[in-house]
Amino acid sequence: MSDTFDAAVEKGSILLVPQDITLESSALTKETILTHLVTMRRSDEVSDTVRALSCGEALKGLLDEELSVLLSLSMSTGGEVADSATLFESMNGILGHFDAKREAILVMYNPEASEASHISGEGDGTGSKAGGGGSKKGGEGVSGEGGEGEQSKGRVLAKKRIQLLREGQVNLGKRSPIGLILISEPLHLPSHDKKDAEVEVHSPREQQKREKDDALAGLSLQEQFEYKMSQRGARKLRSAIKRFAKNFNKSQETNPDKVARSVNNFLASAFANMGMNALWMDSSKDEIISAKYCLCQHVFEQIYTYAFALPCDKQKDEELELKMDSLWFLRPGHFEIDEAESDDSVLEFAKKELHQMNSFIAPREKLECLLNSCRIIIFLLNSKGEISSADDFLPHFIYCVLKAKPTSLPSNVEYIKRFCERTEELGEAFYYLTMLESVIYFIENIKPEMLNIEPEVFEKYMTMKRSSTVDPAPVKKAVV
């Protein structure tokens, strides 16, 4: 492209710039430049060009006639000076001329267009306004400002008319200034189906966005977040997280309210900074939601030791685990669950999900484990052919928790409540979190009157240790 501009400067060329193309917002291709970088020509030079064209003789004849008309008008308004300031040829062979008042461009020949598109079926006598008297050649009317031209039938050039908007100059680096004319539309829109390589020029911001899009193509939302966090633009966010984690862990705060306030305030600030960061500015709604989730994960990975299982929560964990150990003898019938219909194989999956809560760090992932466990229980109940209610669900959920005996259950509940944002999407999951709190309360305060068991049987088995030789604890009444 450098050689093209150097040659254009030497020839005194003019750059025609369509108004919908700007260097800042649109790709300026090599083909677009070759189409709109034009050099002024004399009539005899254009005639030589026309004779060398590979188009049909009919079109060549019409072009010659058009040149003759323009030459005669040129002679009547100033000779060669007017002629050389009227006709032009683009770098890729488009021929055209300016009108006499230099208000418009008329495209005479475009090598990219079909021959039929150049020729109109009949003349209408309107022609080009070139000043002076009217003239008529080969079926095309060319009228001056004082005349209308003759009406005549015959094939004529179907010329494309483009409005001139503004003239000026543009400096191209160290080269001499080159003339620039803003026009209403392109001389020709290049085909995007061509195989020719195009050199595209983009603004720095556009180029940066294209490079970012190329780098993110094919990556999962998690991988996109990790990539963006590794970029220079996320350096301040990385530093802020590192600094917060260091200070938080160093403080070893044990007050649950202060811990929750400290972490949530920082996350809110981090979300706000991420939203204003150029790396995430053009992200979709789903990408933003995922980025926030990944950011939480990233933060909690660094503070989990001191944010999870605070001393007050650990005490509740230990008390609940001891209580569940002492209730080892309870069977489905004690919760008025028909043992014949209880499917332990399905219940195993629900128990496994409860244990998985301790395998994850992010509060949302822990909550999703609870949701999965409850959905399995609902599936078990609905497999009987009836739609289950909360009254059906709760006894099965209590029994599942007792048999699973997951560790750190109160700690997980409090951790989720403190740090997991309540969104509409997680409405069902938070409902089951409330149910889990009810289950914990039930187990902590369990009494024989709350079960289908005789009080003396309950007291007897509460003092016994688990053993394979001990008979199962009997139910108070058979479950129908």
C-alpha cells in the first residue's frame, strides 16, 4: 500500500472517500483504496484506455462518443485545462468524470460490472449538465444550463451519479499532501466473495477487540475468565484480590457478621471494577454472570481456611455429629415411611450429594450439591406415581441426612447463607436450604414423641452402641 500512495502522490491523484467509511470505525481494504484513488486524465489518454478495453465494441463505441461530447464541451469552456480537470481513472480501471460545476461524479465504465449494466436501452435526452449550449451524440442528450438537448432514441451509457460533499487535503506521513474529496457513496462496492487477500486497517481498539475475540474463540466460560484474569488489563484486579486475601487471612476474624460483611463488601467492589474493565465491557449477560461466579471461586480459594467453619459453627458441627451417631437405630418406619417402598439404592445417590458439599469451595457449588440431593429424593417419591408434597418430602429428607451423616453440615449451611447471593435462578436451591435448616433443628431437638417409636425403646437404644448383633428398634405402629 505504501508504493501505491507514493505513486499516487507523484501523479497528483485524488482520494475519494465515501461518507460511510472512516479510518476509525470501518475496515479500509486495499481494494477499496484502489477503487477510490483516482488520477485525472486527458481525453486522448482515456481514449487510448478505452481502445485497450476487453469489453464489446458496442460499449467501446458509446464510450468514444461520450468522450467526444466531453471534449467538445471542454473546448467550449477552456480547452485542455477543463478537459484534464474533468476525466479521471481509478487505480483499478474505473473511468468517470466530474460535472461542470464539480458537484457530482458520473461513473462511465467499471471493469467489475457487466457490459449490460453500462448500456441503457434508449436515450431520454437528459444527459450531463456541462454548461453552455446543448449537444447530442449517439443517442445521449447532453444539455447545457440554457438548453434541454434533443430527444433521440438509441442505446446510451447508464452512468452512475455520485454527489460530491466536501473537498480538502490529507497528509500521509512524510509524503506530500494528497487531494481528498468526500463523496456520498462508493464508486463500487467490492465483492466479499473474492479470493484476493485484503489488507484491513483497524483502529487500535478494534484491533485489540479482534485479537481478544480470536483468543477466546472455542474456550469455555471458565477458561475465558482465566484467560482474561491473566491479561495485563486485569493486573489491578489480581492485586486487589491478593491484597484482600492476605489481610483477611492475617486477621483470622471469628465474628460471623464481620466476616460476612468484609467478604461481601470486597466482592461487591470487585464486581464493580470488573464491570468497568475493558476486558469484560463487551461481554454478554451470560458471560458476566459466569465471570462473577468464577471470581467468587477465585476469591474463596484463597480465603477458604478462615471463611469456612468459624469456631461458632464448628461447635454446632460437633454437637450435630454426636447426635446423629446416637440415632443410628432409626429406620424408615420410625418416620412413618413404608419400608417396602423405600429404595436404598436411589437414596445412596442423595447421600453422596450431601457428602459432596465438603468437596467444593464456592458457596454456590455447595448449594448445588444440596439441590441435587433433594431432587433425587423428589424423584424417588414421584416414582410411586403420585406428586409428592412438603409433608412427604421432609421425613425422607430427615432420614437421608441421618443415614448420610455428612460432616460440617451446620458450617456448610452458614457458609452458604453468608456468601451465596440469593438470585431468582437459585430460588429452588435456597428453598431446600431452608428445609435443611429444619432438618438440622429437628435432629438437634429430637424426642420420641416426634417419631413412630415407644419412648422406652427410644431411650434404650439411645444408650446403646451400634452393633450388628442388636435387634432393629421396633416401630410403634405399622406403617400402612
